[in-house]
Amino acid sequence: MGTPREQLLILITTPLYLVVIGLELLLSHLRKQESYTWKDTLQNIYLMILNAGLDVLFRIIYIGIILSFFYDHRFASSIQNPLLYWITLLVFEDFMYYWLHRVDHSCRLFWATHVTHHSSSKFNLTVGFRSSVMEPLYRFVYFIPIAFCGFRPIDIAFIYAATQIWGILVHTEKVKKMGWLEYIFVTPSHHRVHHGSNPKYLDKNMGMFLIIWDKWFGTFQPELAKENYQPIKYGLTKPLEKETASSIIFHEWNSIGKDLRKKGLSLRQKWNYLFGPPGWSHDGSSHTSDELRKIETETAVNK
């Protein structure tokens, strides 16, 4: 179960989510927009429940044992000033989440887990709950440096839960640009780009709370006006053939297995199918994000 602080967060945010989702549903209906479907929404709830259940089961291990071990052997004393402690922890955790998210998009082994979150062709607040089910099994690895620097494991878990609130609320098309906030924080505009399957938008805007990491490390892409680029197409570059309860979670793992069983592969090629960027292929049968962007650029030039 969560800590008392996390339980308080749940108590506060549950009615908030119900209100904002209700408003989004109402606006979508009044504007005759097909932002929601029953099937997609039920899938989001199902994946959220699985992720939360696995996180609760594994929590005693990664908080009570692993992160606590590194905290007990920390090389620095905890920051004594409470305000400075929490601000530093917020920035540190968001920085480490950026790299977790970036690796999820850069390495096919981890993309096989994270792809679930991107598999919806819709973009609404309930998609924020469409969790990468097995991420709790390895997410804690990115939080080890935080504990090692003197931050308490239960505080790390709390601040991650707190930033997730923002991460859920940016899953909406109803909020456009947000002025000066666009320069510092992840906004709905930034996250719409992140969920786009258009080549220019692939693997961009990885931040959860702060957009500064993307701007510093070269993964930032602003949302472009419709007259300058095609409208955002949400979901995967290759949509799922079947959206069953199991295929939504395991389809990429099945694809990896098929690729590894191809005849005549070298050890290096097998390595790339497992640890290379999503879409890598030895025969050009599929393409990485960079390759898709290059194809798009070449096509535009040749028109």
C-alpha cells in the first residue's frame, strides 16, 4: 500500500480526475469530437489496474530493500532545509525520469513494455492512466542514484506519484498553448507531440514535469501549426491488428520473438533486434524513428 502522503494524494486527486474527465467528455460531446470510445477507456482502466497491482506487490522490494540499501549507504547527508530538500528532490526525480523515458523509447527491450502507453489512437485524460504495466519491475533502477545522494526512499516514491498527477493531466486536446509555461513545464501541447506517430514527432518531449531536459538534450519538438505540418496522428506507426487484453501488453514481445527466430541472423543482428532502437531491421522491412524522418524529408524534397 502507499504511504500516508500517497494515500492523501489519491484522496485529493480522485475527485479532481473525475471532474476534469467529466468536463472533457462534455466538451467533446458538445463539439461533436470523437475523443473517447468505451473500448479505449476500458482498456485504459484495465492497464492502470494491472500496473498499480504490480507496483503494490513489488513496492516492498524496491522501496523497503533496494532503495533503502542505497539510502543507508548514501555518500551525502540529507539536505536539512525542508524547502530546498523537496525542490531538489523534485528536480532530481524528474531528471532521472527523463532518462528512464528516453531509454524506453531508444531500446526495443524496454519499448516492448512502454509501447502499451502509446497504443491508443485516442488522446484524452484517461490515456494518462494507460500504464506501461511492467515498468514497476525496473523503474526503481533510475531512482537508485537519488537514494544514494541522501533522499529517503518513501520521499522518492511520493514525489514520483506527485509528478504523475501533472503527467496525467497533460493528456488532453482541450488545452492549447499555455504561454510562458511552455518554456519550463511539460504542457498538453508538448505531450500531444509525444503521442504523435507522425515521423517529425516520434521520440520527442520525454519529460514528465519539466520540458527543460528535452531542450537541453535534443529531444524537444514544438507542436506545429496545421498549415506547417500534418495534423497529429495518435498511436503507433503500425497499429495493432488485434486489440485483445493480452496483445495490448505483449504484442511487441511477440514481435521481438519472431524477429530473433529469423534465419541467418548474426549475433550482432540479434543484439540489435533486442537492444537496438525500435523499428530497427537488418533487411529494411521496418524503420527506426530517425529513418522514418529521413524518408519523410526525402519525400517532401522530391515532390
